[in-house]
Amino acid sequence: MIVMQPVLEIYPPDGFALWPVAEIEAIGYLPLSGELAPAEVGTAVMRIARCNDIDPEHDDRPARPADPLGSFLHGLLTFDNLFAAGGMRVTDSSTGITFLPGCCNGLEDWRDWHEAVDGSGYASFGHDPDPLAERLADTVRLTVDAEQSDSRVIELSSTDLRHLLDGAENDLADFLAVATGWASQYLPDHFTPVTAALARVLALPATAVPPKP
């Protein structure tokens, strides 16, 4: 069985205290879906905000607010092009092979997968490793590390990959729904810009943002 999940690269919270987060002991990947507990949602929002927590010194964004919460959220709420380290994880349980996003790949580019199915027939997803998706007739080959001649691969039909991408998009939409409820409780004063930013970084339409509970 082949499973595709949108995943966010996460790190230990290191004393983060602006809102509740899950205890993470090592670097890993958090699958995003509507099944996350509130503390896991908090971890995901923290990580996405940290990915964009860059001082506005060399661009025309406004200065950071003085308050700790506003300062931490500043990049998330002011960058035009947001980044969320991660991507799509594909696991073939019959072979034990896992295809992971490489370094510098972001969830915001997950729709690049459609290039492998209905576009150019080629899509890459970061480096170190160098994961690659290629369409070969009606089959899509997922190479775990294209820089290795003996890399392990996962093969599936283009039809199956379309179905997996539809499911992954549903997972992202479900995560956005639970994150909306979470934001209404933990970030009520920043609810509208935070949920809009999350929709953008997940490459979901603005209409996917549920109304404030």
C-alpha cells in the first residue's frame, strides 16, 4: 500500500512559551491533517512561524512590534512569499521505502507534484537527498535520491498519484480547519491574518479558510 502525507519538518520547541506546544525530542516530520491534537497544531503553527521569523532589515517590511507575540508572528504576517519546511512524504508499506522531501523544500510548493502527473513529467523536491518524480508513460517513478545511481524507488500509476494528491489536499484543508479553531482560542487578536497566512503557506485558496468559530 502506498500512502502520501503532507508533512512539516519540526524541531524540539526549546523552551517556546507563547502558546502550548507538543513535546518534541528530536528533529522529525509532523503529518498534517484534521486529526492533530491542539498541542500538535500549536507545534505546527510555531514551526511555520519560525520558518519565516527573519528580521526585516533588508526589505521594505515594517519593523518588528515590541511585544513578544507580535514579534514572533511578524514574518508570518508580513512576508509575501511564505515558507514551510517540508513537503509530501510517500511511503510504500510493501517495500518499506519512504520518499521524503529534501532540504529547502517547502509545503507551499506541494502543487509542483502535478507537474509529474499532468505537466512536464518531471518534478524535484529539494536536495540532500535529491528526491525526484518522473512520469514514464502511465507510470510515475519516485526516486528517493536522484544523486545516487542505486537509489531506491517507488513506482505507481499516474492515476493513483492523482488520487493520492487529492487525499493530501484534503489533509491540508482539514488541518487548516483545525488550525482555524485553534487560532480562535490561542491567537484571537491575530486570528484573521494568521489563518490567511496559513492558507497561503499551504497553497490553499482563501475560500478554504473556515469562518471564525
